Amino acid sequence: MHSTSTPSAIPARGMTAVLIAQFISALADNALLFAAIALLKSQSAPGWQLPLLQEFFVVAFIVLAPFVGPLADALPKGRVMLIANGMKFIGAAAMLCGLHPLLAYGMVGVGAAAYSPAKYGILSELVGPQHLVKANSMMEGSTIVAILLGAVLGGWLADHSVTGALAAIAACYLVAAVANLFIPRLPAAHALSRVSLPALVRDFVIATSTLLKNPDARFSLIGTSIFWGAGSTLRFLLVAWVPVALGIADLSTPANLSGGVAIGIALGAFAAARYVQLHSVNRALPAGVLIGLLIVGFAYVSNLSLAIAALILIGACGGFYVVPLNALLQERGHATVGAGHAIAVQNLFENICMLLMVGLYTILEKEGMPAIHSTVAVGLVVFAAIGLLAAQRLWGKK
């Protein structure tokens, strides 16, 4: 079914090229979010439009889900990443040139939707199953550092000059595209004999059905979706929560606090690589259950140092929880429908969850619910969802 043999070790050159390209692209993605928030604020947009940025971004993941997985598997994944970064550059440049931030950010979402199956799918082609958790940890660690620096730089640059921030971000996408050229040209996993939209949709439906029938893949799809839905919502919650709880009105503080979550995820990813393997993935479940409870507790923090510590802890639980689940899905996907298909299905589930959770927060914001109460509500939803998933995994029928 696959055209490549499974490598027995992590190839240094290939992984380095992938990690550098991913780092720069992810840094730009996260800086752009805060630049777009600043741009909306400078245009006196209502507060409920800020979380709509995420809604416009994830729509592309949902609409394009049947197509980006086959694209990632039909072409060398490094070239797919190159094309996707070019699309991200066009979106950032459009925002710089005056296109409405929501529309421009949606264009970047198109590039991100194409990028994701390739960046994760290439791991199972570069390394064998025994190294997949470690490779995911390296990818997540690189991504989290990029999230940290991107959020901090995006908030800082936007506080000084929105135009300068957007120009720097567009340049980063070009640099990432150049880095993609150094990724080894691996054979396509599933070459398409012909391009037919109905056939691609049917193929995606079959891949989704195949993964949902597999207990491990289904568990991974649902589990990672809840986590990233919570993470996306928490970012926008921080923008509203910081002025209320800490009395700080700039954009740099919520950006820096989201960086605290990123630091925690990097620590959790490192711990997962050390203590969790595919056969012991259930070890990650207690950390996942804790995420929601920690968010509830965080809502009532009123001290900056405690807020940083709480967010690092939330991130650490998240990293320890989500990295093994990602690896499990990639391994099951690589063995059944192809890693690119599996990640595209995962993107569909994750972004539907983001759409729902951020949409819930948008409604709460528009209805005037205080930020602290909104944070508690999100924490309780996350706790209930992961708690039910863990119970089903450990004691329910698979």
C-alpha cells in the first residue's frame, strides 16, 4: 500500500529541514494572530469579532478536509509544505495591503489546511513506529517554541506597529518556503490516478469511516480535537481575561501568557517522549482530565506570577496528553488509510471542535458574560469531555 519502506532511525538531515521549516511557519502563524487582533482593535471592531478570526481560519480546514489529505499523499510532502507556505504568504500580504483581517486570515487558513497533513504525515515516512513518539515530541517541541516566540513577538510588534508586524510575518512565510526546499523528496505515498472531486470526497468518507471503526484511531481523533478546541478558545479568553483579572490593558501580556502555555506544552511533550510509548498511551489520560480542572482554577487567579505558573501547568498537562495521541493516530493511519489522509481527518475533527468551542465563547462574549465566568464554563466543558473519553477508554466498550 505504501511505496516506501519504514526507516529504522530518525534521519538527521530530513528531520532538521522539516523542523526548521515548521518552526518558522508556525512562528509566523502565531504572530499573525496577534497582529490581526491588533488590526481589528485599531479599526474599532467590536470585541466579539476577535474570536471570529479563529472561525474564519478553521473554515478552510473543514471545507478542504476531503482534498488536502489526498494532496499530501499524492505529492512529495516537502513540496506540499512549500506550496502551502506560499499560500500563507499571500494571505499575510493581503492583510498588509488592506484586505479585511477576517478575510485575509481565512486565506492564511487555506494554506495552513494544506500544510498540516504534510507536516505531520511526513514523520511516519521519515521514521519507524518505534521512533514516532520521539519524532512527534521533536515536532511539537519545535512548534511550541515557535508558538511561544510567535505570540510574544506578534504582541510586541503589534503594540509598536501593526504594519511592521505584518511585513515581518509575510517575510517569515517566504523564509519558511525556502526551508521547505531542503526537505528530502520522498516518493508519494498514494499517487492519484485521476483528479475527481466526487472521488476525493468518497475517498475521504471511506478514510473517515475506516479510522472511526478503529478504537485507537477514534480515541485519538476525539481526544486531540477536545484539546485543540480548548487551546484555541483559551487564547481568546486570555485577551478578555487579562484586563479584568490583572488590570493590564496591552496586547503583549495575553500574548506572553499564551507563551506560558506553549512552554508547558514543550515540557509535557518532552516528558511524553520519555515516559509514554504507543503501547502505554493510556498513561496520558490523567493529564488530559486535569486540563479542564486547571482552567477552572486559573479563572480565579488575580496575580501575574500565579497566572504564568498555572498556564505553564495547563500546557504541561496538555503536551503530555496530546503528543502520544498524535503519534497513535499517525501509526494507525499510516497502516490503514495513509498518514496524510489520517491527519486530514484529524484536522476536520479538531477544527469542528475549535469552531464549536470558539463559537460558544463568541456567543458568551456577545451576550456580555464576564470573562472569569466564561473561563470557568470552558474549563468545565473540557473536564467533562476528556473525563468521559477517559472513562470510555479505560472501562467502556471499545
